[in-house]
Amino acid sequence: MSNPFGTVPAAAILEGRATDAYFERTRSTLEHAGKNPHVVAEVTADQFPTGSFEVFTGVKDVATLFEGRDVDIDAVPDGQLFDGGPVMRIEGPYLEFAELETSLLGFLSQPSGFATAALEARLAAPESTVLSFGARHVHPSIAATVERAALLAGLDGFSHVAAGDILGREAGGTMPHALMFCFGEGNQADAWQAFDEAVGADVPRIALADTFWDEKSESLLAAETLGDDLDGVRIDTTGSRRGDFRHIIREVRWELDARGHEDVDIFCSGGLGPEAIANLRDVADGFGVGSHITSADSVDFSLDIVAIEGDPISKRGKLSGVKDVYRTADGDHHIALADDDGPKNGDALLEPLIRDGEVVREFDLEEATERCLDDAETVGFRHPTDY
């Protein structure tokens, strides 16, 4: 079977088959009428600045989608934050890209939502290790999209092996409850010892310490079992048993310290969001975040023609005319018609992406991460004290 999981193949996306049917009907109608106007289209989520910023990403996939098409595209840089106005502008004959709109918006909307949620988690504990554990909540075919969005937002790593192959990064992780079950209750020490003997020296010794007994007892047993080789314990207590999670973590920390295990870190996971992370960041050393990222709402981008044959045009409720967006030093976001002067000391955010079908921009994930975190500070994105 050539496509056993029923996913849309890359060739269909590049050919424009991954589209809504009415775009095919539009092509048939325009070709029948002999029309193919020169247009400018813009991708926006909000027409005017809202003050509520989101992370823009997915632009690398859009560049791949449009490469070789007779269009020019300008776009906000990967990792930039925005709160209104165009994040992308496409200019060319409309039939050059009519069927690509559906895929274009998908490439931008969901990854931008993932990255925005990951940034919330990152800023909730800026001094802690924060890892992405969410790939299990999405279709495997987009696991690398989740993990790249998490890295872009500044998370320290991720768990998905195949995503690591695609991204050129090594996945991380230690042990699941299933490993503990295979050894059985009362044999936790055997499980941790076997793990220590089996895995490479580069893998941190993080013992899962909440499977059969209370978190304090298993954490102390892990410390006694592995001694100085133990790097940390992971507390993944399910919400139905958690109670006051902060108190549990403080108790574990106290008992470890009381027995000379101050160097053993405590890593927390299990349905954690920014508020819970912020509440624990002074008593825990690291966090695994999953569903907060993968359940994030997609950014509601839309593509609209704003000029046709050089004349401004728009549907009701949208702004006509070709526009630029600017960022000022104090973090304000400003929108203006492209023919007008921008704000004093404002930097234009739309930059060339494609010219005459050729990709003219390089993509560096580390640069995008730096841009994202710097811009978050500039605009005051959901500072941890807000939680």
C-alpha cells in the first residue's frame, strides 16, 4: 500500500490538490472567461493591532510551496511576534496560486498556534528546563511541526525520535511507567538499576518516581539505588491523585535535601500549563509540557485580495490596499498603506521571501528562536508574573 496512513502526500500539496474544491471551480470559471488578473493578496489574522501578540512561523514551508511559481512574496520573519496587519503579501497572476491558499493557511495557522503556546510555557519558567512532550497528541505526520515550533519558542528539547531525524536534533527522554510495570511493584530499584546499565552515558539518569508508592518514598529509593549517578527524579502524578502538587514537590525536595541529595533535580510533567509551571518554578528544576502546546488554537489567518490590477479592493470588514507593518522600539505594532511613510523610527517587518518564483531567504532555527525571545521581551508578551 503506497499510502497506508491515509495522509495527503507532498506531491498533492505542491501540485495544489490539497485545496478546497471551490478554488478548482474558481480556476475553471476564470479560465473559461479568459480572466487571470494581476493581484496583491495579504495574509492576516486581525486587521488592526490588538495588543495580544502571537508567534509567526510556518514560513519555510510556504516558501517550499511557492517555489517556482510566478509570484513575489514578502513575509514577516520566522519567529516574529505580531498582533495585527499582514504577515505575508503575495503578488502575481491570481491563477498562479489560487489553489495554494488552503495549504498556505494550514502551513501558517497551526504551527503559529503551537509556537505561541510553547512561548507561554517558556516564559512561565524562564530559568528552568522546559521540554516538549506533546507529539503523542497529534498525528505522527506533523510531529516535527510540533517540535520545531517548540524549539522556535525557546524550549530546551523534545521527545519525538523521528522529528529529531528531520530537525537534525536528538530527541530526549528517559523512562515511562510501562518500564516500571514490566519490573513490577516492589522492584522499582531493579528497574532503575537496569536502565542505568542499559542506556548510554549521555542519557541523563532521571528516575520516574511516582508509579506504585508515594512520590517521596520512590524518590528516596531512587537516590539510594543510583547514588551519585542519579541526575534527577520525574514526578508525573496524574491529576486525579495530585492534590496540592506544589506541596508534593516541596516535600520531595525537603526529604532529598535532608538526606544529602541536594544535587538531585526534580522534573515535573503531566498536563502542565503556564499557570502551573509558574507556580512550581521555584521548587522544581524542569518541566515537560505536552497538551498545552498541542491543544493550542490555530491562529485564524485568512488570505484576502487587497488590490487587483493596481486598484485597491476588499470585501466588507477587510481593509483594501497594499499595506506594510512596522515595529517601533517601544514594542508598538503599526500598520500603514505601503505608499505612505511608516512611523518614525519604525522598522518594516515584511521582508522578501520569493522573487520571480525563487526563494531569496535562508532559514535558521536558532536565529528564529533568538528573534522570538527578543521580540517577546520587546512587546511584553505574557510575562510570567501575569500568570
